[in-house]
Amino acid sequence: MADILKIIADELKVKLTYVQNVVNLIDEGNTIPFIARYRKEMHGSMDDTALRTLNERLNYLRSLEERKEAVIKSIEEQGKLTDQLAEDIREAATLSAVEDLYRPYKQKKRTRASIAKEKGLEPLAFKILLQGKEKPEDLAADYVDAEKGVNTIEEALTGASDIIAESLSDDAENRSALREYIKKTAVVQASAAKEEDSVYRTYYEFSSALSKIQGHQVLAINRGEKEEFLKVALAVDHDAAKNLLKGRFIRSNSPSKAFLEASAEDSYDRLIKPSLEREIRNELTDAACDGAIHNFAINLRPLLMQPPVKGFVTMGLDPGYRNGCKVAVIDGTGKVLDTAVVYPTFSEAKKQEAIRILSVLIKKHKVEHIAIGNGTASRETEAMAAEMIRKIGGGVSYAIVNESGASVYSASKLAAEEFPDYDVNLRSAVSIARRLQDPLAELVKIEPMAIGVGQYQHDMPQAKLEETLTGVVEDCVNAVGVDINTASPSLLLRVSGLTKTTAKNIVTYREENGPFKSRKEIKKVPKLGPKAFEQCAGFLRVPESKELLDNTAVHPESYEAAAKLIELCGYTKEDVKQRRLQDIEGRMKLVGKQKIAEQCGVGIPTLTDIASELVKPGRDPREELPPVVLRSDVLDMNDLKPGMKLKGTVRNVIDFGAFVDIGVHQDGLVHISQICNKFIKHPSEVIAVGDIVDVVVLDVDVKKNRISLSMKQA
């Protein structure tokens, strides 16, 4: 265990004691959000992303240790374990290294080598490998035995060669040397598998050094190969690879040289090459998937953390052609006020009818904002909305909302329970409206994988993707905090320490007993024990409580410290209530932060967090981010000209650039080379989903629906 902790500490470049503390906290059943927020002194204020990386590495290394012990036990049971072999296995740094060492001892299906061993030819293979003065054919004469199925010298030599080939393939050092050679020198090549145009045309004549190929290229090639549009190969100098293998064990003056060279070539061609190529391509895919999952997580976080547009009556429009445009009007709390279906794409007359119907709804319910889904028929719906706003004389603005996953939600069991009286399509319109009001509260109802801010998500290892994205959702929910008296079970489920059962029990409790009056009352919820309360309490807000701190991120365990801090800085609870603590940092410096921390019985990180909450009780961190872009008019692609400067919203960040919504139906692409004037490895180093950016139009291809943009020229 000590070795695992040191490895993690070295890799993450953090103190060993911090790693030990985090591992202990995890093993005690504490959640990552709780550890990140309320145990900062124990880990040096690592953020939730770093803590999840630590936890992931911990799980891998523990699994690796378990595998090592299982392999050692298996070899020992075969009576073949040596002290050196056991040491080599225990020192192996990766799972592949362990498997290489275990390979000779694995129970295999019958192979050419195992059949030769059954015929008693293993001693012959061993003698030839010793490379003494005798020729292989002379040694083989002693092993001709018709009863064992060896009728000639040639048959004996063939069997010995098969045994040697397999032993060379099973040798861990041989495989390691050849693996490194292939990784350094191989070229990934793709070509067209059929004479047919496709989305994979970019890869019909593709070539890239294996060491330089990008993750998105690997995933695209894999999919093209799976769909039989591409043929893929690893181009390697196989003669050089064979010579490398031969040079590892063949003596230049050996009488067995020619025989062993032939055995080595057979080993490479028949056993090593196919095996290593599969292994290396799998490693490429795994690395590409890890990169794509990481990219998905990076994009998901800012999407969830988009600033809410709360408290306004909002109209949600779910665009469509055949089934029309679904309409839902909701009040400032998300309650549905009205619904309708209009058909603006059917004809000019139908469009004008739609404008009349929507105008009536806007006036009737005093709608202030319109949320338009960005899917099918979005462009036409946006144009209609802009025309309608002009006709009614303004006073209403609209925003394009990412509707990914809305259809998944509307057809779900959860949506059916929430809106049993509404059609599936109308539920989607409600979801789109709510996404503008509070993106986080609405998006938690959808499986993270259904939110389209990644690439090739359907090709990812689904369990790992789900685990990573669920972690992002949990971190975002807990960073914002949850109003326990209004939150849905879906939102409560993402709170640290709560389960599906306890989340439902909270809702049931408040339905039966009315709103929660304090955090202490949470302890009365069935099946929510002391540990769960400790984990969730700081993330649940109770605005109705008489205790002001119950509506902040200050944990109940720190209430006494908060009261002491208020007193030491010369404030009162009323000052906190009236938000008169803007100078608390200055007063803490006068007294001395360390001194105050000691008197309050907390560390400086916790003291700083408490002070921050006292300055703005009940604050929403999302409100400090750039607001959502609300429009009242629409641009057409034909209006765009090279050199135009526009403001847009980043919708997706991928390996080779970012897609930006500039107010036309088609998002524009900012290639990675056009993002900034310095070299970056990935666009996420500079921008994130939801960022408001200035761009310049580089090129517009109306026929192909493509817009090229530049940020660095803006």
C-alpha cells in the first residue's frame, strides 16, 4: 500500500501525507465533493477533478496489485515460481507488463508447440537453443520415435521449431523490445475499402506516424473500419523487427544459426506480429477513448454551469417539420402555464397563424424570454420568432438552447411521472424552456451521455464514460448547492451522500410535512443516517430556515467557527443578513488569519471558505459567469461576409477546434489554428462550452453549410 501511495504522490506531484489522507477519507466512505469542499486542510485544497484522478489511479493500482498476487499464486501452484520471477512481477508497473511475465505460464489452448511438447520434443528445442557445436539435424536423430508420432528428422525439427517460436513469443523481454520498436517506428495507414464516397473520405489516403496520430483520427479510422469503408494497417519495417529479435539470442558462429533464424521469423510472423499489432491498436484506442472522455467531461462542466435565467416567464419552442413546433409556457419557477402546437414551416399562411397564436400567449402570460431548441427546423423557427418580436414591438428576447437529450428525457419514465397529462413532444418543449431558466436543474434529469458535447461518445467504453460524466454532474450540483424544498429527486440524487432512496424520501417527507425548516430537520428523513447527513448537509440549502447559515455552503460542523469569526471581526448576525461583511478580509488581515483560524478551531482554507459565504449568503457561483446571449433578431448565412466581426457562444469544443453559435442556424467552426496566437495542444486550454467569444468570419460555404471563423483575428 505504501508503494501505491508514493506512486500516486509522485505522479500528481502532491505531498505523500495528502495522498494518505485522501485514501483514508475515501476508504471511510466520504464522497469526492465532500472531501474537496470540507476537508481541504487534509489534502492541500486539491479540487474535485484532481481528487477524482487520484481515486481513479488508486483503483487502477489496487487492481494491479490484486492481479499481481493472482498471477504469482497461479505460477506457484504450477511449481514454477522463482524468487526472481516473483520480484519481477511485483515490480511491474503496468498490467501489460504483468501479463507479459505471466504469458509463458498461462493455460493455453492446444497449439503447435504444445502438440510438439506432447511428442517429447521440448528437450530437443532446449538443446538447439543452447547453440552448441552440434547441428540441429544431428541432435534431432535421437528424437525420432514412431510411437510418439515423430517419424522423421524433419518432423522432429519442425516440432522443435514450433516450441522455440512460441518460447520467443512468450518471452517478456522480447515482447517489450519489439513493442517499443513498433511504437517508435510504425505508421498508421488507412485506405478506401470500397469505391464509394462517405464521411470517411479524409482517410481514403491517410498516413500518420503512430507516435503522432491524434485521438480523434484513431476513433474516426476505427469507426470507418468497422463500417467497412476503410482498410487499416500498421506499416512496420518487419525485416528490421525480425533482425532485432534474432540479435537478442542468436550467436553469429552457431551451427544452429540458420535454423534459429527461421524459427525467429516464424515466431515474429505467426505469433508476435499479429499479437502486438492487436495490442498496440487496442492501446491507441484506449488512449483515444480516454482523451475523448476527458474532452467530454471538460465540455459538460461549463454546459451544466451556464448562468441561469431565473424568475422570468419563459416560452419553450421545440422546432419540427412534420409534427410542427411544440410550445410550452412556464412561469418563473418552471410550472407549466400553457401549451400549444404551431406549424410555421408548412406555408406562409401557417407561419403567420403561428405568429398570431404565439403573440397571444406572450401577451396573456407576459412572456419575457423564448428558448428555441437547436435541432431540426431550428433555423426556420428562429426566423419566425425574430419576425414575431418585430411585429409585437419588442419586449421579448430569445436564446438558442442546446436541446441534446431533450427527446430522451421526454420519453423517459421520469418525464411521464412529472407530466402524465402531456404528450411526449410537449414535454420536450417544457424541458427546453427550463434549460434556459436553470440548465443544471434540468440537465440532471438526462443521462450525461445523451448531452451532445463530445465526439464519438457511442464508441467509448460506456461504463467508464458514464462514471466520468456522472462525476462531473455531481461536482457541478454540489458546487452550486441544492434548495431542498424545491429540488426534484433527479437533482437530489446528485447531492453528495444521497441515494435514490434517500432522495425520494426527502421529497416524500416534505410532501407529508411541508417545507424543511432547518438543516437539523433533514436528520428526520427515513434511512438518512449520520454519515449521509455529514456528507449532504453542506450542499443542501434551506432558505426557509431561521438559521442564516442553513442557506449557505457552510457545513453545520463549522457553525460555531462561523459565529466565532463574525464575533472576532466585530460583526453581528444582522450584518451577515444585510450583507455588510464586504470588508471581512481586511479585518481578518488586521487580526491575523492564522490567529483567527486557531481561535475558530479550523484551518485557513476552511476559514477562507466560511468568510466567502458570509459575504454573500446563498450565492450562486454561476451568476458570476458571463450571461446567456439573448437575441431579438436573426442573421442568415447569406448575410455573412468574410471579415465580419460577430459575438457568439461556444457550443462544443473538440480536438481540432470549437463550434460557435453566431446567430445563424449553422454553428461556425473555429479551427485550432485560429483560436489564439500562441501554440496550444488542445482548444480546451483556451475556451470552454458556454464562453461568449468575439469572432471574425473567414469563409462561408452556403452549399455545404459550412462557416469558418477566427478568434485570433478578432
